[in-house]
Amino acid sequence: MNYLIAFYLEFFVVTLLMPFAIKAAYRMGIVDLPGYRKVHSNPIPRIGGVVIAISVLLVFCFISSKSLFLYVFMVSGSLIVIAGLIDDCVCLNYRYKFIAQAVASCFFVVASGMHIPFLETLFGFEGPLSVYADIFITSVFIIGAINIINLSDGLDALASGLAIISFFVIIFIAYESQRSDILSIAILMISSMLAFMRFNVFPAQIFMGDTGSQFIGFTLGACIVVLSCTNNFTVLNIGIIPFLLGIPFLDTLNVIYLRLLERKNPFLPDKNHIHHKLVAMHLTQYQAVGCMYVAHFVLLGFGLAMRGLEPLFIIFIYILFAFLSLFGLNRINFSGVLNFFSKIHHLSVFQIRIGQSSITLSRYSISRFFWHLFFAFLSCYYVFFSATMTTIDVSLLSVFVVVLLLSLFLCIVCKYDYIVFYKIMFYFFNMVILIYSNDHYLFEMNNGLISISLIDVFIISIFFLYFVCISLTSEKVPVNSIDFLMLIGLFLLIFVSAYESSMLYFLQMLLRFVLMSFFINLIFSRFERNMKYVTVLMIYLFFVFIVKAIAA
């Protein structure tokens, strides 16, 4: 099954189910109550992770070929989900949670027959005892990954965003190692978490709860274990495993160290996490989450850059980096830079001096001009990609029409706002374009030189103008967490295009993911106020689809 279709299907399923999960959680009382270490002041549903986990398991079972790995992952993942759901409902003691995690992790390692060859690779130990020791260490590693992600879930959209960045790297490694099963899981995880983030960005409507954070951690750990068993040393050097866990791993080391230093139970919660310290420095939630995203992305980049070196040397570099990071954290001061951007954001009038005269422009007029320019470039993008579309499959078009009619029926019967119908139409229009348009690779390499085409200019201009527009907006929170992820995805795309230009399928898939993430955020965050532009674009795309369908 096409990976892009799986991505869009997973996103659509999670987006549809999440509102029902929110209502069900309120009715059943499965909510996270405010507390001294909580950043929210009202009860928030905490079963978003149930939707993520169940949708990923079901869609993965549907699209994946039957194999031992599929069955083992389904069973062990289900154990994690059941234990997490019980914890979200009745707040299990950490001992019982640990037992459930240990059972699921050990079952996955033993039943799949996969383990990370730590002792053999790092120290050259071989034999049955070495294998048994590696099985034990691998099980402990998966348990650690579960709790590392669980501990990082402290701010809205933090754990899910960090995991999305890690799973993008997993996609990169899985593509190189030709592991289609891991590639599918990573794509589904990214899609489901991206859909969840729509409801989890500050102020959050729902939390993922322990079900979500533990399932994400387990899946990330399981993917790393499988990729480390690939018979290609340069694909996943086990020395970069700490880098793949990134900032959450550093945060866990920091928290455990401080709790032990204060002679406290390392399993009890507190406010010593890195994200808590960033908020204590008077950063907003968005700024703190954005800083964590960037640091995580940089750390993963360092890990990938060093994957050709000796594992022990990489681990030594990581330990040195961790030591410097943890002990230098309290000396970081973001106030100067953040105050500068804050002043720019709160300016209502900009004055430009030309010789003796001056021009005064309001924030609203500048923002309006850039939104006009943004949609002009966006129209050029649609014209280019729709022109390169291959003939549309009539069966897919039929499904598209059925979904539109069903959504229109629900809007009429359930008295939903018709903006929901518009959003579904816009989502499917973009999905069809990105599936059926010809392949395009941003910043293609020709004879060692970067080649920039006209469509490259359009795409980069769209992103640039978008960020200018949201920076100039008068909204209280101009940039959300999905915007940060989109920007990181764009940098990742440029980086991979420059250094791994041979990975053509991965590049065109990554470009489509970034573009779809952009349109998703445009749909949910800034759709209503630009309805006239969107209506014109949808009318144009509707006629294009009709012509393509007739041609079929």
C-alpha cells in the first residue's frame, strides 16, 4: 500500500475519532486534574493516547504483510495499551506499571528473536552468555525508552513533537536498511501524533496520558531494536542510540541525578525537568516547546553525522555532551533574544524613514499584504502540481465523493458548522494532489551542485511568507508547535537533499509529508479568516479533478 495513502488515512481516522474521545473522557471522568506540578488549571481528558495506539495498531495490521514481527508487535503493543489505559483510569502504582512494561518488553524481545548486540559490538564478547546478557539489556533498553518518553510528557505537544522528530530519523534509517515494516510503523506514528497535536497544542483539549506516552516510547524502542539487528553496521550504529532518544534521554538523566542528589525517590514526579526550567525562565509554553524541538533536532543531527565512527567513541562523545549540557543548563539565558522578538510582536505600527520623509504602516496592513502575497504564491503551487498530476484513479475519486457527501450529511443532520465540510474538502484536495502529482525533489543535486528550480522558489516562498504572516499577526500566540515541526521538517529536507541526494524516494516522500503538515496546520489554525482564497482554490481544484477523472 502506498505510504502516502497510509499517512493520510491514519491522520483522517485520528482526527475524526479524537472529538468523540474527548466527550467520552469527560463522561467517564478520565481526566487529568490540576495540581501543583501541572501547567493546566482545568480538568483535561487524558485518553488521546488510546486513539493513537488503537488506530496505529489497526491500520498497521491492515497495510502490513503477515509476519512474526507483526504478531509480536501487535501483542506486546496491546499489553502496553491495556496497562496504560488502566493507569489513566485508576492511577496505578509505579511498581505495577514497571511490571507491565517489563512483561511487554521481554515478550517482544524473546518472541521476535531480536536483540541489540551490545556486548559483541562494543567489547567483542561472544557466546551464549553474551546473547542472554544482550537479551536482558535490550529488554531494559525498551523499558527505559518507555519511561523516557513518559517523563518528557510535561507540556502541551512536547512528547508528541519530540517523538515525531525521532520517527523521521527512524524513517530515514529504515529506508536505508530496506525495512518496509519499520517504515510503515514510523509513518503511521508520525501521522497519528500530528493529528493528535491538533487537539494537544496549547491550550490543550486532550492529553495523550500514560497510554500514549508509553506506547510511543515502546514503539520507538522496538523500532530501534529491529533496525540494530540489520546486517549493515553503518545503517544503525548502536553508538548513536542515545542520540536517537535525544533530549528526553538527557532530561531523564538530569531528573534522576537531581532526585538522587536530593535523596528522593527517582520514580516520584517533580518539577526538575528541562521544560519546567525553561518555563521558570519566563518562556511561554510555545517558546519552551520550540527550544526543546530545536535542541532535539540538533542532537539527532549530530548522531546521524557520527554514525560511521566507532560505537565506543560515539558513546564517549555523548557522555561528554550530556555532562556539559546538564551542568550548563542553569546558565542558559534566553531572555534577551525572546524579549527582542516579543517587542517586535507587540508593535502595532512600523515607521520607515526615506530621507526627510517617513512612511507609517500599521501591523494590520502589512499582515494583509503578506497574506495576499502568500496566497498568490500558493495558487502558483497548485497550478504547477495539478498540471503534473497523472490520471486520477476513478475508485479513489469515488471514495473522495462518498466522504464529501457523508461529511455534508453529518453537517446537516448533526448541525455542525459548515466550515467542517470545507476543511474536509480542502484536506482531500491536497491529499489527492500530493499522491498523484509527479515526483519532485527539492534542491536536486547535479554534478555536485545544488540545482534550484522554479517550483523550489515557489515552495520556499510559501513557507517564508507563511512565517512572516503568522509573525505579524495580532494573535496572542502567533506560532504553534506544529509550525515549529514544519520548519524543522523543511530544514531536514534541505539537509538530506544536500548530503543524501541518492535517496530519491525518501526525499519526495519527505517533501510531501512536510507540505501536507503545512496544509493541515493551515486548515486547522488559519482557515476561517481566509475563506475567500480557499474557496477560489477549491473551485479550481474541483474542475481539475473532474477533467482528470473524465480523462481516465
